[in-house]
Amino acid sequence: MLRKVAIGLTLIAFGVMFFAAAVTIRPFGEPPSAMDDYIIEHSQQETGANNAVSAVVFDYRGYDTLGEATILFAAATAVVMLFRKRKDEASD
Amino acid sequence: MSKIVRTVAKLLTPAILLFGLYVIMHGHITPGGGFQGGAVFASGVALLIVAFGAGRVEQFLKEHQLSMLESGGGLLFIGLAFAGLATAFFYNFLVGSPIFGHVPAFGPNPGDIWTGGTIPLMNVAVGMKVIAGLSAIVLVMALASSKQGEDE
């Protein structure tokens, strides 16, 4: 019973939060800062790339991409370490 | 897998791998980039593994080659990031230089490949990383599961 009440209260709280987020969202095409327009207007001139998304990912926010690459490296390293054939296990 | 699957995989795999490389190489012009193209390429490798088995794919694609490719991509990426350190980390120092240095006019202008500064090179580096990383994950897991199946 208590469990059901707790689950219901959690769901209601999440519903209120999502509803509040939905009604306070900004209308389409009105960015909250001037940065969006800055990137659209200056990315071709500053980075030379016609693809503004690539300009953001690899130039303006290159540090984030470095983190992404690090995550992929760690994932591949962990999987290869766990699943590789070991010579000392081959005799088992 | 059956002969139908293998024939279709033989037909489709070159197109999938070529499309992945295209998405990587044109990351600074068209939608996509290193991550997306690398994922496409690795899905082609996964199709080969499903169709022909991990043991057969491993004859052509060794695990240590993949780890070398991944480390090389990572080093190239971080090296390019450090190369711009005279101004800032990740500074695009190749804009205006003879290498990938065209500065396009404002607005849509398709087809100018020689643009973007370090962005195409970083796309290639990240593409190498993603190709090798995802292919190594799929290949090593498939090898482990197929070996387990033989033991049982």
C-alpha cells in the first residue's frame, strides 16, 4: 500500500515537472541567447566549414568531442580486455 | 548463415563501407561526420560477421590492427587539438592556410571540399577511432560468443 502511494506520488511529481517544462518552453525560433545566431552567421567565416554542426562539434565545442572520443576509447578497451582470448586459458 | 544471406551481404557490404567512408570524408560539408560514418562502417563489419562468422572475418581483420588504428586516430585527434595551442586548445589554425583553407562565402555553397581547416582532418581521426572501436567491440564479442558455443 505504502509502496503504491510512493510510486503514485513520484509519478505525479514527475508529471507536474514535465508539464511545467512543457508550458514554459520557449517558442520555436526564439533562442534564449544570441549564441545561436552568432554561430549561424560566423561559423563559415571563422571555421571555413559549410556544415555548421561539424563546426560546433569539432571547433567551438571540441573539448566535448574529446570527452566523447575518450568514452569510446574506454568502452572499446574494456570490452577487448574482457573478451579477448588469453593464452593461459586456451588449455582449459 | 544461409547462402541467400551471404550473397546479399556480399552485394551490400562494399556499398555500406563506401558510404561510411563518404560520410566521414564529407563531414564538413554534408550532414554526418566521424562518429556517424564510423558507425555506418562498423555496421557493415557487423553484417559481415553475421553472414560469414566471426572466425572468417578475423582472418582479415585482426584485433591488434584495430587497436592500432584506434590509438592512431586518438593520437591524431589530440595532436590536432594540441597543434592549435599557440592560440587556444582546439583552435582551428588551418583556416586560410593552403591546406583545407578556403573560406566559403556566407550562405549555402555546396561542393567546396577544400574548406574547414582542421575539421576534415579531425573527422578522419574520429572516423578511424570509431571504425576501429566499434568494429573491435563487435568482433571481439562475436568471437567470444562463438568460442563459447563450440565449447558447449
